[in-house]
Amino acid sequence: MPSSTPLDKFSYDDDIVRKFALATLIWAAVATVAGLFVALLLVVPDLSFGTPYLTFGRLRPLHTNAAIFAFAGNAIFAAVYYSTQRLCKARMWSDTFSKLHFWGWQLIIVLAAITLPLGMTQGKEYAELIWPIDLLIAVVWLGFFGTNFFMTLKHRRERHMYVALWFYIATIVTVTILHVFNNLVVPFNLFEGYSIYAGVQDALMQWWYGHNAVAFFLTTPFLGLMYYFLPKAANRPVFSYKLSIIHFWSLVFIYIWAGPHHLHYTALPEWAMTLGMVFSLMLWMPSWGGMINGLLTLRGAWSKVAEEPVLKFFVVGITFYGMATFEGPMLSIKSVNGLSHYTDWTIAHVHAGALGWNGMMSFGMLYWLLPRIFQTKLYSKKMANWHFWLGTLGILAYIVPIYVAGLTQGLMWRAFDEAGNLAYPDFVETVQAIEPMWWARVFGGALFIAGIGLLAYNWLMTWKTRPSKYEEPVIEAAPLSKDYADGPAPTSEYQGHAVSDLGQRFDVWTQAHWHRIWERLPMKFTVMTVFAVLLASALELIPSFMIRSNVPTIDTVKPYTPLELAGRDIYVAEGCYNCHSQMIRPIFAETERYGEYSKPGEFIYDRPFQWGSRRIGPDLAREGGKQSHLWHLRHLRDPEATTQGSAMPQYPHLEQTKLNFAGIPDRVEAAAMLGAPYEAELLHAQDMARAQAKTIVAELVAQDGPDRIFFDPADAANEAAYDDPSKYIMLEETQAIALIAYLQRIGVDLHAAEEVGEEPSMVAENPADATPARTVGGAR
Amino acid sequence: MSAPENELTGHEYDGIEEYDNPLPGWWSALFALSAVFAVFYVVYVHLGEEGKDLHAEYDAEAAEVMEIRFGQLGTLTADRDTLLQYKDDEKWLVAGKAVFQTHCVSCHGKDGEGLVGVNLTDDHYKHITTIEDIVKVIEDGAAGGAMPAWKNRIPHVNQVVLTAAYVASLRGTHAAGGKAPEGKEIPAWDAPAEP
């Protein structure tokens, strides 16, 4: 290469890093305070003040979305924008795109913060945002962020891409794929749409997405962050280049398969669960590869760790990563999952990951960045140390009680007493048992937030001492020449020895020369990553869509009526799935408590599926016909009135809000388009809905219930008020009746035929032909 | 570790260097082991003999618990004599009580005192005149769904019978905070049937 090549002169854009860093701080505070609030709602349900906007079901998604996409998201962007420029020796390709990315992403977060409390949701975890926002996400993520990143790679002045960049590439392409495919809906108005997948398939897609959001939003970009900021802060070489290669590719390929471990014991075909389990176990070492490379990079620098808060944050962050990625595979073992699933165990697990790994890594990075982006000294190292201790203790004070809570609840649910009966038959007992642990969690979370407060103060004081004008050092680097020869291909050290040709080739392969070539070819590298992700996704997903026997049809399962459909959408909007599952697993304690276990064919009209992931309240998969309409009405109004000790918020607004009957035909049409065999419903949806609402209210009245709700309850005793329509709302007009219509339908179709016919009751037929065990076991 | 440890690769990015260290042996071994286990597990559960799946496990567990629960009891019939016999049988009423605590308390209250549903601890009943009627109401429901039908929900006849017996046993306990009586007063459970 001729040495006379003129050097390019350029500078790095640190302004965008300052922006993303500040957004990280702000959203860290918002996300954790929202978390603290929803944690309080569980112990003091009245904190929602009877308003619909502050209920757990609506705010929990706000907390999770803010933590993942706002806090962690902005941290990722700060890391990517700072490190990519330096690793590529190039300014970001377009300052405009950087800004569009920044403001676009903040706009998305603000829209999320507005729509979620309003009950606008798709009802799929971590994919709650409605379709117009989803479109915006795709544009901002791939169009602005992705384009800017890849164009920067293209114009880089560093021949080879460092491992941090590999992880960024995997993040950008995979998140795009996950986001697009999981959010495909048929819109039926400006805010709502039905998932193109239903039931079992929707569940599989959702957890393919959900698990890999953890993988490619909360893991790979943070590994990239670690690979840049940790060796920088420790000033030590990375432990092993080869380990980087192997653990990167194994993570990218294997992670994709692991999703179904979120669906153990559900109506998912068991082969899919098995794949989810074994691939999760295989993920253990690839994950630990990252931990080893992080921790062993600190060999010889441990004395530095003791005095440098940045490194302390990193060490604890990486340790939590190691812990969480050991626990993850363990939880993916079917029998362990049978105990842990739907309990707080999962909540403890994800907070070890989110607060421990994502939180501490972000804070470490921020403390390292602050003096650099503000070109001054950190205001107080001591305060940073305090933050470190508050954060670490806060995490422990959060997760330990929640692990205890999860284990307690899991064991209580399945416990039989010595006589073979459920030891804790009343669900609410299992909630009350863990309430003290929920209080402890509030304390731990508050400690963690106090740490963020210290960061904010330290930040402000550091920022105050910034120079009046930031320096923009001019960097000089040569552009990449067109002609480049890779180093000589390595030879096997076994050449000439008694080692087979294949063995020698393997030896050469392990020297990773081939990978070194990939590292200077971003396009090829990206294509290979996409290929790994798509191949794994296709192998996991396609069989469940193609093979009919995976979801055997049940003749008696019929589509929802127009009113039930509207009621179901209220169920989704209120976020009921955040506390109630709709999936009875084939575990005997569970069928004793909730009824016959769920079958895949029962969910074919469920868009989205509502299996849930946590039981703060009982399972609802067979709720239909289990309670009277009147019970539901009273329970929705004030859960404490029917279930003492209930943690459920009050929903009085449902019986005082008119149902939008005019919007029902659109729902029916969209469902029909997706395959629900509607006929008369397509022409008379509104009338049918009104007729069913009338019928339900008539039944309600027969059960000694009201036919109208007075806005002032005292008016019910006032005869004159009955003649004044401004004082009441007829129940048949209300959302409550639609929701009750849906609740009364859940899970009843399985036995629908039996109820229509004049079949003899079980008791009459039982004694003659059934032994106890067969009666129960034969339920399948 | 062996000699070539801590040789640098010669790569350098923004001041960051990399060692050319080999993969830790235990790491590679465990990774390989997890892959081998995966193959064996799949073969064992899905390609080997039947009965390793979750549904078979469920059947086995159900049989086991039901044996503990009703093994000594046999299969009951839902007739008057059985109900009268078991309503005073503390030992077996626990099975009925467990069902009651699982499914009935949300409407009838923890001690049967009545919430949305009727008080079961007084002498007044709405759809019941004889003890056998309790079974009927449990199975088919009553009052237009105010009392739901449970026949598809309680899988074992013994549970139905013992739940009915347990409900019968609540009569006259007059639980604290009980709902006002509804329906009409009916003869004692063991009163001879009226002609």
C-alpha cells in the first residue's frame, strides 16, 4: 500500500451519544418508577383509585416496555453510536439519520406511554404496541438506525470488524425479523387489528419473538457493549478471540430455537417443547462464553476493579449475566418449568437479568462515558460507588424475596395433603401467602431507584463542569484501499504427521482464518447472520404451521359471537393476561383446581392467544359457566366483595361505559377474513350483539341482578330516578356485559355438544363403568 | 493452561487487543455434552417406547393421587342413603370440603355463609327439598345459571357426592355473618320422605 495515500480527516459525533445517554438516564428513572408503582399496586390495589388508566393490567406493559425498549434501548444506542464510530474509524454515516433515529425512538416511547394506559394494546407480551406504532418502529429501527449503522460499516477505515460490531449486526437484523413477523396483523381500524396467527401458532410466534427479544435486544447488544467498554475501562486485551467467534455464532443460531420453553406443558405440541428445552440447555455454554470472555479479560486487573466503580458495575453485571444464563437453561427443563411457570420465579429471573445485567452494564458504561462525552472529570467517584452498592443491594433485596415467593406459590399450587386433596384449594390463599414478599420487593426496587437518583445527581454536577464548547478532535486515518490481501492461509501444525487429511483440515479450521476473512466483509457477515437466524426460525416454526396434526380440530369449537368478540377485545385491552393465564396444563393439581386441561384445538379463533405467563389471579381457561353473571358483575366492580384478599383492581368503569356496538362489524369482518366461519354475523353483527346483551341482562335480572347501573348508587332506591335516563345506564349497553359474555364463553366449547344433547349426567353413568382412576385419567 | 497462553492475535481496534487463547477445555466439553444430551433426550422421549410424554405422566399422576384419595372408598353412588351416611363422616368429608374450598367459596363464602350465592348454613333452601337434590343442583345448576352447572367440571363422582354431603353437613352451623335466609324451610335431611 503506497504510503502516500492521503489521510482522511474527520471527527466523531459525540453529540448523538450525549443525547442517547441522557435518554437512557431519563427512561431508566421512568421505567423503574413505573415498576415500583405496579409493584405497589399488587399490595395496595386501591392505588389505581378506581380509574382504568392506573390498573396493573394496563401499566405493567408500560413498565416492561419502558425498561426494555426505552431504558435498555437507549443504552444500546449510546453504546453503538459511541463505539461503532471508533471501531470503524468513521463518523456515523449521516448526522441526519442519527437525529431521526434519536427523535423517532423517543417519539415511539412517548406514544407507548400514551397508548398503553389508554388500553390500546395488541395483547402480546413485549409486543403490546399497536400496529401504527409498530410500523413506526420498523422505520426508525431499520430505516434510520440500521441504514445509518450499515452505511457507517461500509465507509469504515478499519479493515476488520471487531466482535462488538458482530453483535450489533446480529442485533439489528434479528430484531427487525422478530418485530416484523410477530406483529403481522389485519387492521380493522386505526388502532386495532387481529394477529394473523391464532392460538397455538400465535403462541409459538409470540415466544419465538419474546424469547429472542431477550436474546437480541437484551443480550447481544449488551455483549457488544461489554466487548467494547470493558477492555477499554480495564485497559486489558480481551481474553480469547476464538471464544468470541464460537460463542457469537452458537448464540446466534441456538438462541432462536429456545422460545418454546416459555410454553412447557401448554397445548403446544410436545416436540416443540422438547426442541425449546434441549436448545436452551445447549445455550448455557455459548452464554457463558460471553461471561468468561468478560471476567477473564479482567485477569491481572482485579486491583483496578476494587477502586474503579465502572469496573465494579461491569463485574456485577457480568456475574448476573452468568447467573441468569445458568438459571435460564435450568428453567427450560420441563419438570423444573412445571413448578416455576406462572409463578414469581420468572419475575425474579428476569429482574436478575434486567436489573443485574442490563442495568449494571448500562450504568458502568454511563460512568465511563460521562467524563468523556462531557470532557471533564466525573463529579464524584464516591457517589458512583454508593450507586453501585445501592444498586447491587437493591437487586438482591428484590430478587431474593421474589424467588421465595415464586417457589412458595409453585409449591402451594401443586400441594396435596395426606388425604390426596388440594392442600390450598382456594387460590387467594396462595396470593396472600406471598404478599409479604411483594412488600420486600418494593423495598428492593426503591433501593435500586435511589441508586439511579445518585447517578442523576452525579450526572448533573458533572455536566455543569463541562467546557463552554466541546472539543471535536480531528482524527486522521487512511481510507480502506480496494486491493487487500488476506494474510497467508494457515497450515496445520500436524502437516507431515500421522494425522488424517480431515484432521488437518479441522486444525486449520480451528485457527479461524476463514472467519478473519468474513470479518472484513460486512455484507457477507450480515448475510450469514441472517441465514443462521432464518434457518433456525424456519425449522422451529414451519412444522407447526404445516402439519395439521399439531392442532387437531375439535368439532364443537365455534367462533365467538359478535358480542363475545367485542368482549374479548376488552379483555385484551384491559391487559387481563398480565395476571390471568388461559392455559390449564396437564398437571393433576391444576386440573383439580381449574378443570380439564387445555387442548390445542380450543384456541383456533383466539387472536391474539391469551395464555399469559403469570398467575397473579387464577387461570381462566375454563371460566365460562363457572360463575353466575351476577358474580362477574359484582366481582368486576369490586373484587374484594366476592374474593377477600384479592389483589385485583376494581373495574367499575366497565359497567358505566357504553360498548361501541357500531365498531363490532369491523371486528367480525376482520375475524372472518382470517378464517372464522361467520355467516349471519357478517350481515347482522350489531343486532346479534344487542340481542345477546339483552339475553344476558335478562338472565342477570333472573339472578337478582340489576338491569341498569345508577351513576349515583343511592338513586337505585329512588323510584323517580328510574324515569330519568340521565341518572343511569342500561347494562345491556355496557362494556361489562360484553366482557361477561366473553368470560362465560371461555373454555366451554369443549363440552358444548354434551350440553346440547340430553345426555345422562356423569354421576348416573359413572358407577356402572368407571373406576376412579379411569374416570379421571380418561379425561383426555 | 499450556504454553501458548496469552499470545496476542495482533488485532487492534481503537486500542483494544485480543489474546489468541484457546477455548477453555471444560467449556468445550460441557458444550459438547449438552449437544449429546439433546440427541439422547429427543430419542428417549419421542422415539423410544410410548408413555414418556407429558400426557402419560399426567395420567400416572392422576391415578396415583386418586388412589390416595379414594382408594379405600371405592365408587360411591349419589343416592339418599350414601349422602346421609357421609354427611357425618369427618374422615371422608374432607374431600368434599376441598372441592367446596376450590370452587364454591367465591359465591357461598368460606364457611358457606353466603355471598352472591345463598347461605348454606341455615335451614332455608331454594331449590332443594331432599338431600339428593343437592347433587342435582351441583350437577345441573339452578336459577337460570345463578348456580352454575358443575357436571363437566368435577371429574369424579365421589367428589360430587362428598361435596353434596359436605354441603348437607353445613346445615344448621349458622356461620357468622351469614346472609339472610332465602327460600323455604325444609324438613331435616333424615326426615322420612313425604308421601
